[in-house]
Amino acid sequence: MIYLHELLDVQPGMIDEYTDAAANHLVAGWNRYVKTVGFFKNAFRHREGFALWELGEEAVSVDSLGGFTFKDLDGMAWQRLALKYRQDWYDSWIESVPFCPTVEMIKKRQKKGDFTGNALYYWEQTKVLPGKMDEFLKSMQRELVPMEEKRGMKLAGCYRWYGACGQSGEITSLWAVKDLAHWGKMRDERLKDPAFQKWAEKAIAWRRESSYKFWIPAYWSLLH
Amino acid sequence: MLYLHETLTIVPWTEDEFWHVMGTDYVPQVEKQGLRLVGLFKVGIRYSENIALWEVDDWATLDRIREFHDKDPWMKTWKLESIRYRTDWVARVLEPASYSPTLAKINKGDYKSTFYLHCQARVFPGKVSEYINAIKKELVPIAKSWGMQLVGCYQVAAGEADSDEVFSIWTAGDMIAGWGAIRDAARKDPALKRWEAKAGAWRNEVIYKFLLGLVSFSPLRMKEEFLQAVKLMKAK
């Protein structure tokens, strides 16, 4: 499945207004082309937003976005309106890895209590070493995800670069976190867990470095 | 104990006014929520950058502060009004090393300095604990002999950050001559070469910044006589 991953540089002080504007003027028209996965503001930076949209299985789903941008009246109106709120954005098309939940799966799991009522989503971008991607992903699926989910963090998405902006070996993952107290507790447990330490040591052979962000879901975001 | 490390982008020529309203408005409000100011600094020398360091008791307090930032009407107004002074801020949550002085210790001790050296190290995966222990065992004593005192040592635990970052902050002299003396002593000391050689096994690079302790209500700040001298210079 292909997704659109957008990091948005919002005008200072306008992130909440931008979130409302997207709810009122973007989503209805945009959802004719894509499915909403999540819309967030950065918990530790006051002017950054993040949007994640599900496009479809085939590359043609990416092409169809041009219809919204260049022909659709809702799309054209939104772009003019959005100029007021955002200065810049950085977009990537990313594709899901085999163990990544889709929008349909997220909705099903929400009925069981996952991906709902979370104050935060933890986003990590890892740079995997050349030639080590398969090993890394296999180990992530078999070892890391079960370990983290047992501790309480739920994997909401895991993707690799498909097109547009990106870097080689980039893996982006998104995890549901109840709140910072929950994060602190999990972090302590993780540091004390010999299985995690063993995995982290092993992972040195596969990945160089990572960067992370914490996102607050918008009231209308599917992931919340 | 946890620390919040904020990098602020300041609107040119508004810094003094920003510090004033921080001291009169923002600091008293957030202190009620459990966010205690450790230091507010001008980055030397960068025209538009400030760094603020805050102490909090625990993760639950950070949740409360996040709620306050997001929902409190006073804070909503402050966020909009403060755009006049700052256009961006980026924050990290830091976990202190066991030997890192707390705010209570800083307030009781002699940590006043015009310059602080802010070191941001990118440590190799799996080496954070070793590196932090080595700072205590090896770097703190030799830095003390050059005239530097450790103000804080932390690893990143959350926020907007890269993996395996370690921060340390040190006093670095009351005048540039003081920093020059520290640097001379360090360069002549064979212990520095030994440390650098060893530290290469834990981290590849360190990014340095000077923090200027110019803010009168900041617990970490320059000595009173220097603050008065700066005040007089600005008044002229």
C-alpha cells in the first residue's frame, strides 16, 4: 500500500487554526482521493504538523492526486486557503512493509481499543545500512514489534521510501503511546529488559542512526 | 528528575523584551505547573538563538504541562502573543546522569558564570551509559583542574531529537580571558589528549555552543557585578 507522508511547516502560532481549517475545508474533498490515517501537531515544536494519508495499492493512486491539485475545485480552493497557514512542506510517498496495519485494519483494531484515546504518537525514522534492509525488517517484525507491543506501545505504521523526498535506507515507524508517563515507564522497562538490550546490540549491525518526534493527534484524525 | 531543553528562535531586536516578559509572565505561570527554570541563555554568538533549560519532577508532570500548554486559556494567549518575540521552539526531554547537579544544588552552590560551554555529543549506539560514566570518572576531575565545573550531564529521553545524544554543560569563565586560561590549561594537559583518544570509542562528534548567562532571573547566570556592568552598558 502506498501512503503520502507530509511534514508541514506551519506559520508561527497557527497550528490549531490550521488543524481546524484542514478539518473544515480539506478532508471532505481530499477523502475522495485518499483515506485519512492521521493528522497531528508536534508535541515538542510549536509550528510543525504531520499528515499521513493512505493512497492505494497501485502507482496510479499517486497519479490521481494531480486531479485534486489541478482540477478539483475543492482542491484548488484548499490550496489557496492553506497559503495563509503553512510556509512549506516536505512530502514523501512511502510504501508499507508487510507487517504494517492499513486503514481498514486500524479501524478494526480500534473496536478492540487500539489506536484510540492516545495522547501521543511516537515517530521514528531509522537509517538502515546498505544491504541490511531485509534482515532489519525481519528482525523488527519478529522481535522488536512483539517486545514493544507487550510493553504497551502499538505499531500504527511502518514504511519505506517509495518516491519524492527521502533518503536511502529510511524506515519510518509510528507507534501509539498513551501519554508521556506511559512513555517514561516503557523507556525504563526497555532499558532494564535484557531481551531488548540484546536486540539493540544486534541492531547495531543493521542501522546507523535514527531521529524521532512525538505527535499529538488532531481531534478528527483516524489515529488518536 | 527530568529536564526540558528548549531551543528558541528569537525575533531580532526583541530579546531584552522577551526576557522581561518571560520573567514577569511565563516563568511564574509554568512554575505553578511544576516547570522550574534552571537557565535561560543567549547562544554565543548566534543572533537569533536562545536555549532554556527547565527541571521537572517526573513524566506525569510533563503530561500536566503539555495539557496546560494545549488547553489553558492563559497559555493560548501567551503562545499567540509570544510570536512577537519567538518564531520557533524545539524541545527535548533529558534524563540526568546520576551525578548531574539538581536545581536545588545549583542554587546552593557556586555555578555563576558569564560563559557556559554547551556540548552536544552524538554517541555510538549502545555506548551512552559508558560515555556518561566516563564523563564522571575521567572528564569531570580533569576539567575541574582547568577551572571548569559541570553544571549538568544528560541523555535524551524524548522530544524532537536524534538517537544517542548526550548533553553536558560546563562553566566556562567570567570573561573571555577566563575561557582563554581554561583553554591554555587544557591544551597543555596530557590528560586531555588521553581523554580525546578514549572518547573516540564512544562518540564521533561534539557540537559546541557558548551559552551567555545574561538573564537576571535565570538561576544559571553571570555574577552580579557583571550583570550590573551589562545593565549600565545597555543604559548608555
